[in-house]
Amino acid sequence: MLQARMNHPVLVVPEAMKALQALGELTKHGLPEKLLELVHLRASQINGCSACVDMHPKLAKKAGETDERLFAVAAWREAPYFTESERAALALTEALTRISDREEPVSDAVWGEADKQFDEQELAALILAIANINVWNRLNIAVRQPAGVWKG
């Protein structure tokens, strides 16, 4: 079994765990849990975070998500299973996760669709959720956090 390089940073600095968990709780206001788990899963797939790719489908299933949609999230553009608001959230997730891949990381088209689907409070929560999962991905990847160690 793979082993982490060190104790997880949020265990070494417990205040960081509290802060990231608090931020995670704030993002739940106004956004469906299943949507947030799809966002978490998609960003984690892009970043190659095995710990999160393992954990977030489990959390999504607990929230009532289907295998069909979880299996298709990496190909959400071609899959018929997602609503317009979920598609807008997934497009924004990809844009904010891949910020160095293009000259204009969040295009006006991606922003416009997200802005159309979510009110300001929801959009703020969504942006914070995307930022937060990217932080978790980077922490896990840095220390090579093994999948399956943290149970959701």
C-alpha cells in the first residue's frame, strides 16, 4: 500500500483543518450536496488526486447520487444525465481548476452560463467550493495521501 510522505498538513496544523472544514461548510449554503460532490469529483479528476477521487463518489452516493452520473462526470459534455445548472457548475469547475491552460481562464461564455444558472450567493459559494477542493487536492498530492485512508 502506498504511504503518505508525511503526516497530512491539516493534521500537523489543526487550525488549517478547522479553516478548510469551515470553508467547506459555508459552501453548502444554497447549493445541493449532489452538485457540490460532482464539482469536487471533477476537479479531483483533473488534478489527479486519488484520495479525493476515491472519497467524493462515496459522499455523492450517500447524498443520493447515481452510479450512472458518477461514471459519466468526466465526460459530462457528451453525457445526457446533467442539468443545465450542473453543466454550468462543471464548466466553471474545469475553468477554475485549469487556470493556466488558456489565456482567458474563465471565458465570458463560461461565466455567463454560471451567472445565468446561479444567483450571486450560490455563485459565490460555488467559486469557494471549487477553490476549496483545489486546496485539498494540492495538499493531498503534495504528501501523496493514499486513497481510502480517510473515510467519508
